[in-house]
Amino acid sequence: MTRATTDRRAVSLPCRLSRATGSPIAARAVELRTHGLRVVAQRPLALDETLRFELGDGDLRIEGRARVICQERPDAYALRFVALSEQMARRVHGVVAADDEVRRIARLIA
């Protein structure tokens, strides 16, 4: 399995994006990676802008700052983490690693 398939996890989590000024932007995280996330946003984002994000619901909460690195569709963007606390980074890695473990077990059973 290549790194490209092991450092990400498909998710569907609510995500709130905030700029320095203005109203928060409602979004949905559709993929979580060890270094960033993909979101579908209800409002346009600008390339290279840095946003504060709050991701998750219930028991899973991840927050920090991320920079928009590309626009994949009119409403879909890739963001790279630029500021994550150690605790938040551990949560991200835990979510991604949990998916890796599921894949490993599936291969063993197959």
C-alpha cells in the first residue's frame, strides 16, 4: 500500500471555517489527511488564505488553522494544516490510523 492511500481517511464531518473578519463559513469535511483536509464549502474560499477551522461533532473535535492550497471544484477545496496543537495532531493521526487498521484487517481476512 502506498503512502498516498495510507495517510487519508474519507469522512463526513461538519466543519466551521472562520476568517479574521466576517461570518463563519459552513462546510463539510469529506477527507481527513495527516497534513490537511478536503472540504466542501457553502461560500467561496480564496487560494492561499489562512482560516481557522473547527471540525467534528460529538466526541471528535479537531481545531486549528489551515491554508487553502487548491480548489478542486467550484465548492471543494484542499486545505493544509498550518497550526495544530500537539493534542489536535494526535487526534488527526488517530483518526487516519484507525482507517489504516481497518484496511490491514480487511487484507488479512481476504
